[in-house]
Amino acid sequence: MMKTIFAFSLVFAAFLYAAPQKIERFLLVAGANNGGTDRVLLRYAESDANSFANVMSQMGGIDKNNVLRVFNPNAAAMKNGFAELEKRLQSKGAGTRKEVIVYYSGHADEKGLRLGGDVYSWADFRKNVNSLNADVKVAVLDACGSGAITRTKGGVSRPAFLQDASSEMTGYAYLTSSNENEVSQESDRLKGSFFTHALVSGLRGAADMTGDGKVTLNEAYQFAFNETLQSTQSTTGGTQHPSRDMNLAGTGDVVMTDLRETNATLVLDSNLEGRFFIRDAQGNLFAELYKTRGRHVELGMPAGKYSVQMEAPSRAWMASDIQISEGKKTNLTMNNMRQMSREIAVARGDADSAMTGLDSARAASFRVNIFGNSTEPENGLQLGLFITYAGRAFVGTQVSFFGNIAAGDMAGTQLTPLGNIAAKDFYGLQGSGLFNYATNFNGVQASVFNLAGKGKGAQAGMINVYAHDLEGMQASTINLGGRVAYGQYGIINAVGKTEIGQGGVINVAGNAGLVQGGVINVAGKADIMQGGVINVAGSVKEWQAGVINVGGHVGRQLGVINVGGHVGRQLGVINVSAKSDKTPIGLVNIVGNGIIDATFYVDETGRAGTALHLGTPYLYTLWEYSISPSFDGWSDTWPRSFGWGLGTRFGMWGNFINLDYAFIDVPDEGRSYLGLGSDNANKMHKIRLGAAYKLLPGVALSSGITLNGLARAGREDFWLEPRGEYHWHWTFGDHKVRLWPGLYAGLTVGKF
């Protein structure tokens, strides 16, 4: 009996533990059009607050009794709003999970919210949010400079869907419409702010990238970020960059809205692609989003009639009087859409009406205009002895002895012995005996001289000049470009940036792309390689290969003379670097993070010598010179010796052991030159094993043993031997060899 009761108790306890926790959400929204006498009066801060409250009430699991609205408050009213919110939170039982969302739309600056003549500091705002008795706190701020807070660490609702991932989350999140240095903007077209409009559209389902019918906090933010960034790129207020500060613990993500919370849904078919503008029966823009083909999008919205406009890259489509009904999903497909006819109109602001004009020109009848120019959209051929002018919206070809001007919208070909000017919007081909000029050029220029401002295509001629972005290539005698995507190929090439590279006699680039190949190459940056006689670069990822290479940060240098700031490996006759990751290979190696020192010594022959060491401890080169001391006059002292060798060192920046080999010429008395490898000299081979003991910084006591081999040919005499005349001799035909062991001692001075 006791076992049965105990088992039942365990089952009952497990049931209680697994029972879903009651969840309640609370929302405080504030809208403040008035930011003080020194600030412009906003028009849509209150309506933005209402829009956010509506979507969260309809789809965010928030009961209407848990929504607090504060409009045009001063600082005291804002504090009272937080106090009332905390009071409602405290009234809930201890077993209830509480989630809070605070939304503000209005004026702000680096100090805080601007509420009429009051300033509600960011520190106070953050303190009020953080002190709320809730498991999750989300604050959304649509105001100028609202990013400062992320820098200063500082229907009937059915909340059942909150039982999933969000029920395991705790902490806070702040979403802001801009960073601390930017303005947040509102639009008459949207009848609201860019950020809130994008955020609400995302919460209604446009941000549901996973297609699970739920919009999470991260999905909503990412959608609002992308849409706000795109919508404000061309505004007078400048681009807005929404920001966030999240400190959430747990698994999953906070679910903000659920499409199951609304019974009226608009479904955009997966085959549709373009930017969608959804308007209500009064013509107000209700939601806006860009949808890619293959993505299934559902939007929760109040029942009613709506119109949907879809803008594709080259055409626009419209669906009118779409009825959204309660308890029903309304599917929108291409069968519901009709193509919109675009009228020719003068654009307001910075809008571009080029496409509409060209469509009208293509629809016009073909005609030949010999002398004059038409002000209407025209399709045909223009001929003129001196100047032919197209104006806007011309589709066709211009042929002229002198001239050709298409001042916008032209799509066709210009051919002339002298001239061709397309001031803007030109699409097609320009061919000229001497001169071509284009602004928004999209096509090919082939001429003795080419000058283009912006666009796509290629230039081929005697001289190419490009000021902006060329999505193509330049091939000519002289090429000058701002940014050329696929490279420059000519005798002289100069470009700000190219993706592929440059090939010519002289190449100059800020960013040379993959490769520079020419006689002289100069680049701020080259991704793969510079190859030429003289190479100069700030940064080369892989190779500099030439006679003279000079680089700041270079992967590898191969040449006769290599000079680098920070290099990986150098291979050449003379190598100089401030820092080398690997040992350079060459006759003279000067390395900033290597060894540069000289040993002054005397040896068993009674001679005084100097050995200069350059390189790294792993491999250094040495240059050695020695002479027999004489008080009568060193200039007449013979024999002298000069040699070169290689060595390695065990230890650095203190005591060390060195092992090296040197090949040395020992000319006879009376010789007036020293020549390494000279036929008129004894040939000496020296193997040296030594050690150095550091006395002072840069000064060490050095000594060691040597094995010396001296060879002579024919009747030449031996000009060098150890004191005491201990040595061994061998004769091989006309050649004789002298061998002896030796000692040396001296001082090593320098950087070691």
C-alpha cells in the first residue's frame, strides 16, 4: 500500500512539474510628437505607437487590458507609465511568467528622450526597464540617436504559443531605429517612420524566414534592419542603421508574434517575386516587403479590402479589391495580378524614370530624323552633319560627321568620325574616330579616346578614362579608371580599384586586385602577385617577383633587390626587411628582427680580421676581411684576404654558439685588387666553430676553433700559414694543399 501511494505521489508531482506555466504579456507604448520648441513637430509618432500596439494585441498574445498607451507625455507622465506597468506586474501571482514590451516613438538625442520641454535620460529609461518585475523585457525605441542606449549599458489574445522557445528565455533586449549618431526619419509616403513601418510589416509575417508561422525577436530585428537600411539610403536624412543590445539567457528565441493569433491572412504565392506594397481601403500603406521566388509568405492582417502592388525589375503588377476575411486564408498568385501601364512622368526627388521613357520610345513607330531632334519619345535613326541631339527616351542609332549628343535615356548606337557625347543614361555602343564621352554608360566604347562616368561594359581604344564603377574591362594604350571590375590592359594603366588585375608596361593601382604584370608596378594592395622589373606595393598577399621589389606587407619577394616592411620570405641578391617571418635567402640579408653584428678578431696566423654577419640565427651570410698588422704602414701589408660565407647560430639576444663556412681569396703581395674567385690568389676554405659570451648589451666576447684549408696552383707560393708553421701538405699534380687547425678570439659588436 505504501509503495502504491509513493508511486502515485511521484506521478502527481511529475504532472505538476510538467504542467504548462501561465504566461502573461504586458505592453507600454508611448508616442511623443512634440520634442520641444527647438525641434520640428512630428506627425506620426502617435500613429506609429498605435500601429505597434495593434499588431502586438492582434498577433503578439497581449490581452488588451495589459496594454498601456501614453501619448505626448512629459517626464513625469513617462515615469507614471512605468509605475502603473510595475503595479500590474506585481498584481500577478508568483507562478505566472511575465514578459514586458516597451515601445517609444518620438524625439531623442544623446542625452535621452525629448518629451516636450523635458529630457528623460537614457540612464533613467534603462533603469526603469531593467527594474520591471518580469522574466523577459524588450524595449523598442524609434527615435533619433536611440542607439545611445545600446552604447550606454544603459481580437482575443491566446498566449498559448508562448509556451515554446520563448518560455525558456530570460533577460532583456533593446532594439533601436538608428545608432547614436544618426537621425531617425518618418515619411509622408508611409505615414509613419521607416523603422516602425518595417518592424510592423515584419511582425505581421514578412519577417518569418523559417516559414513556421512565428516571428521571433531576431527575425523581426533583421527584417527591420534590412528594410530600414534600404529605404533610407537615398533620403536627405541619410542612411539609418538600426542597432540592438541583447542579453537573453536560455534556448531558442523570444517569439514576438504568431500568425495563428489572427484568423485573417494574406498568402503570397511562392512563385511571386518583387517588392510588395499592400494598401488598405483608404489607400494607406499597410505593409511593405521584398519577396524572393520560392519563399512562402503569410501576412496576418485585419479583415477588409486591400490592394497589392508588385514591382518586378522591369514591370509592375497590381491586384485590386483583395478581400481579406475572418477565418480564411486568401491566396494571391499571378492569376490575380494585372500588369500596370506606366506613364511618362517627371520624377519627383531622386526617382529615375528612365525605364518608363524607354518603354514609350520602343513602342513608338520607327522614323528617320535627318537634321532635327524630336522632344517626344523616338525610335529610329538620327542623321546630322554637325550635331545630332536625342534628348530623353531615344531608342535607335545616331550617325554624324561631327557631333552626336544623347542627353539621357538613349539605348542604341552612336557612330561618328569625331564626337559622341551621352551625358546620362546611355545604353549601347559608342564608336568614334577620336572622342567618346558617357555618364551613366552601359555598353561598349571603342575609340581613339574614351571617357565614361558610371556604368557597365568595356572600353577599347587609344586612351580610356573612367571616373566611377566600370563593371567590365579597359583595353587601350592608356587606361585610367576609378573602379574597373575585370581589369586594365594597356601600355599605361591607372586605377583606384580593380577586381582582376592590370597588365601593361606601367601599372598604378590603389587596389590592383589579383595580379599586376608589367615593367613598373605600383599598388597600394595586390591580392596575389606583382610581376615586373620594378614592383612597389603597400601590401601583397602572395608574391612580388621582379628585379627590384619594394613592399610594406608582402607574402614573398623574389628579385635581385628586395625591400620589405613585414615579409614572409625573401629570395634575392640583396634582401632588406623590417621584419621577416622566415629566413631570407641571398648574398646580403638585412633583417630588422634578425642579427646585424661584426666580430673583430685575431687568429693563429697573427692576422687581424673582421667578419660581418647579416641574416637570422637560422641562416646568416658573412663577409670577411683580414690583414697582417703592421706599424710601418697597413696599406703596404700583404697578404690580404676577402671572403664570403654562410653560417648558423644557436641562441640569440645573448650568449650563442656559431658554426659557419667561408670561402676566402688570399692575393699575393703586390696585387692591387681583391677579387673573390680570382685566378691570381690562394683559395682558402675555413670552417669555424665558436661561442660568444655577452658582456654588455650589443657587446660579446667571442672565441673558437677553425679548420683551415689553403690551395695554390702552378708555381704560385703559399702566402699564408699559422705561427709556428704547424700544418700538413698534399700535392695533386700542379696543385698543392695546406691544412691546419686554428684558434681565434675577439669581440662581437652589434644586434645579436
